[in-house]
Amino acid sequence: MQTLEEVLERYEAVIGLEVHTELTTLETKMFCGCKLEFGAEPNTHTCPVCLGLPGALPVPNKAAIESIVLAGLATNCDIEKHSMFYRKNYMYPDMAKNFQTTQGPVAFCMRGHLDLEVGGAAAKERYGIAGASAGEAFENITVTEDGYKAHIGITRIHMEEDAGKMVHIGGEEGRIAGATHSLVDYNRAGTPLIELVTEPDLRTPEEARLFMQKLRQIYLTLGISDCSMEEGSLRCDGNVSLRRRGTTQLGTKTELKNINSFKSLHDGLLYEIRRQAQVLDEGGVIYQETRHWDPSAKRTIVMRVKETADDYRLFPEPDLAPYDLSDEFIEHVRAKLPELPDQKAARFQEAFGLSAYDAQHLVEHRATAAFFEACMAEAGADGAAKLAKPVANLVINDVTAWLNADPEASLEDSPLTPARAVELVGLVDATTISSKQGKEVFAAVLDEDADPKAIVEARGMEQVSDTGAIEAVVDAVLAENPDKVEQYKGGKTGLIGFFVGQCMKQMAGKGNPQLINQLLEQKLA
Ligand code: ADP
Ligand code: MG
Ligand code: ZN
């Protein structure tokens, strides 16, 4: 198979996502009063409604409608005041009612969009970016200093309910193939679920991954779901097709189902693009089918050929009245909108003079954004202006690396308090310690649960920035190495490293490296 880059020179990849999110932070199910609880004893949270017993009548969960309206407002959707529920009919043991209650052509939220900042290595997947200059706009993107900004349309977000959970016994890895029997747990049946569908506006696997990450951040900020891909409260299907560059008609798509990590979404789409290109290049055709990405085998396999909408016999739900959302209700929900990650990033840029890149990275996780803000509050107005950039660096680099390396780690109850972070950054800023020593102190704060100043004192780390003291050492080193001085003056300027090293050695690593460099260059000139 060809590489993604080779394929994208000739074909344009077209990607659309369908994202299912369980509203796990709600108390109860979508159409009954059963409690929502992940991991409870099987079939302990059920009732006639979610078991689909005859005569049981559904009552919609108002808090769930609030959640979906919040999601719509946060993703720039129009909120439809008039919409209704439909029955999507199918027979499978995980759905005791034999139909799923979902929405029809009009959903609560329609016609939204999200803008993606694609930067660094992620931007390289997009065809036509290399060589384009900042400000240039083509297709759905605008080129930036660091990559590009892409405008991704959202078709709709509709409300539906989850099915029960099947557990297959006796087969391999819980798969149905080879199983002797299956069990079903209806605790999940009727869990409020929102499905967001994007326009086919994504063009690379990286864009798809970034879209999912951004959406997850937004939902977490709204507090409508715990968005756990491992536990399945956030799931996504990736639809992808190819078309020859320069043509506009959409190709036949395949759908990757039930992707449960950002990496699988990226890698599965990447594989599928390369596979489709190979089929098309060999003169074959792409069948509209559902495929499964197998991360360990690193390939996709056919699950089933797509059923058409007709098979579901979608019709209006007779037991639920059509919805009329009032302006008051929508405004009441709008008033609850928290500051969203993009808004927070803009505020960080504005208030603290950070770059777009730094601000974007800080808001990627709520914990790091909150920590940065706490540091700025701790630093006070003057300190914040001076230390914003180095504090942002500390958070983006050291703190993030530490959090990534240890999944158990949490900023909230770590020894690194905002006050200590500001103190540490202040020590480096005042050249009391070098930035290299700063890393050592950072690790020591976490290890020893001590203040940076105390650590620096206890280890005698204060950097020597006294020009007189350094000059004496520099003079001594130069006097001891007349041959090297000769060579340096003859053009071997790389020897500067040797001189710095010797000075540092004499000063037990405590000399201010900038000052040493400066003095050496002066004296060797
Ligand atoms: P289906 O009825 O097969 O579910 P939809 O029209 O509902 O298809 O679209 C599902 C998702 O697939 C949407 O995100 C949409 O943007 C995307 N999509 C539709 N057609 C294509 C295509 N030809 N190539 C890639 N993605 C597509
Ligand atoms: Mg679909
Ligand atoms: Zn119930």
C-alpha cells in the first residue's frame, strides 16, 4: 500500500464523524426514573419502561434536554424549537422494546460548526499546506503561522437512548464468534445519549482526531458527560471515502464502527484511506460497508454491509408529544454556558500576552488551565505580567510531561502548589538558579514535598552571578589552557564549549552560564 502522503497527492480523503455521547452526569435515564450508574450489579436499574413491557409509557427527562441544548449552543448550532421523537425499529436482544427512541429529520440542534486549530506535525497531513503562506485561504481552511485553521460543519445533534449491554460467554475475548451463550444487562438501556453528526468536511485523520479531542473538551467543560472512551461513554464512527483530486462528487464511503480511542480513530482512518486507494488503483470498487479497526492486527475488517434507512421503518413516536421549546427555556440554558476552551484561550492571550500556541495548549486540559490561572492569581498583577510566559512553559512542558508519565498523578493534590510553581519560576527568572537547575528543583518539589527556595538552599544550588567571582574563574581557566586559547583564536571556535565546561567544573556547576559565556567571548575576542 502507498503512504498517506502518496495517496493524498492523487485523491482527496473525505471524512465525516458520528459521535455518540452518554449523558453520564445525569441522575436518571432518558424516559424513566431508573438511576444511571456505571458498573452496578447487572439488571438492578430497570423498570417496565426501559424493559419495554407492554403498556409502559415514557416520560422525557428534562435535564437531558437541557444538556443537549447546552451542547448545541456550545457548538454554534441553531436550536430547533419544534422537534419530535421517532421510533427506529430493529430487533436485537440488547433492545427489549424492539425499537430505539431517537429523533427524525429535525433534531434539537442543527447546523453548527467548530473551528479547528491544526498546528505542527498534525498540519503536515493536509495536502497543499506546504508552501502556502499565512493568511491564505482555500477550501475550508485558512493558513496560519503554525499550520491552519479548519472550519468543520456540524449537521445536527439529536437525542436518543442507549441499548443494553451484551456479554458473550465462551468465545475468545468476549466475542460473539465461538460463544456458547450470551447475557444481557439492561442497566444501560435507556441511558440518555446524544449523537453529533458532522458534515463531510474533514480531510485528514489528524483533523478527525483533533475534532474529537476538541468536542470532548467542550463536553467536559459543559459537564454533560464523563466522556470516557475506554468505558464507552464517548464513542465515534468514522466515515471515509476518496475522490480524485479536482472532482467534486463524493465517493462511496465505508464506516469504521465503535472506535474507542483517539489513536484508533487516527490510525483506523489512515489505514482505510490507504486501503481504499489501493482498491481504486487496481480498478476495483468500494462497497458501502461497516468495517472494524483491529488495532493489534493494524487493519480493518468487514463487519457488515450497510442496512439502508428503509430497513428501520422510522416513524413518529406515538407515546411522546412533539416538543415545543420556549424562548425562556433556551435562554435559561444559555445563561448556564460556562467559559468554553476557545474563549478561555482568547482570554489568556489577551490578559497575559501569551501566544496562540501557548494558550491553546494550556486549555487542552481543564486541570492545567485552572492551575495556570491559579499561578497567575498567586503571582499578582506585576508578577503575572513578568512570569506568564515562563509559567506557561512550566505547565505545558514539565507539568504535562509529569502528568502524562503517571496516569495516577493529579495536580490538585500534588506537592506542586501554584505558590511553589510561581516561586520556582521566579528563582529561574531572577537567575538565582539556572533553567537546568530549575528542572532538578521541579522534580525535587514533587519528590520531597518542599518549597523551591528551601530545596535550593538545602542543596546549595544558588547560581553564582557575581561577575567578579566568575571573572576570576574564567581568567584561571584561560591561563591554564594556553594551547586551546591559541587554537580558538586560530578559528576553532567550537572550543568555547570546552572553556564553559571547565569554568562550570571549577564552580561546581553553580556558575551562571550566560555570564560565563559572555566573559569568555569578551576575553577571547
Ligand atoms: P448514513 O446514512 O450512511 O449513516 P449519513 O448521510 O447519515 O450516512 O452520514 C453519516 C456520516 O458520514 C456523516 O458524518 C457524513 O458527513 C458522512 N458522510 C456522508 N457521505 C460521505 C462520503 N461519501 N464520504 C465520507 N463521509 C461521508
Ligand atoms: Mg449513520
Ligand atoms: Zn427504567
